Amino acid sequence: MSDQIDPDAPEAFEEDIDRLVETLKDRLGGGGASRWYYDEPSETLYIELECLAEMPEEEIEKLAGPVLEESDLDFEEILLLPLEQ
């Protein structure tokens, strides 16, 4: 086991999240704006998507649930929120 820090780790972490956000946007049928924020102390990922503003919560759960379950990202919680402009 190596004790060295991978200098590409933060960049790879962000790329993985960006990929997850793009997959969610595709699955939810929305383009539009998006942004995310990772709260490290609580290990919570907040994903804001413009396409969620007009979508019923049940539909969001039905479409996004499988994407989040298949994700290899390890967060305590992932919250999907409508993007407030």
C-alpha cells in the first residue's frame, strides 16, 4: 500500500461528479443549467438542475433513483434540487 497522495485525485473526483450530473440531466430529459456543491464535513453532494423546477418529485425519484444507485461515488447523501436562477 502506498502512502503517496495522488495529485490527480481532486480533478478525477470532480470529473466523476460532472459525469454523474450529465447522466442525471440526460435521464431527466433536461438540458439547461446545473451546478453542484460538495459539503465535505457532512459528505453530502448537492446537485442543482434547472430541469427539476417543473418536475414532480415522484418522477424525479423514478428517473434519478437508478442512476444514483448505480453510481460508484461514495457520499453520505446526494440531494437533487431545482436550480434557482
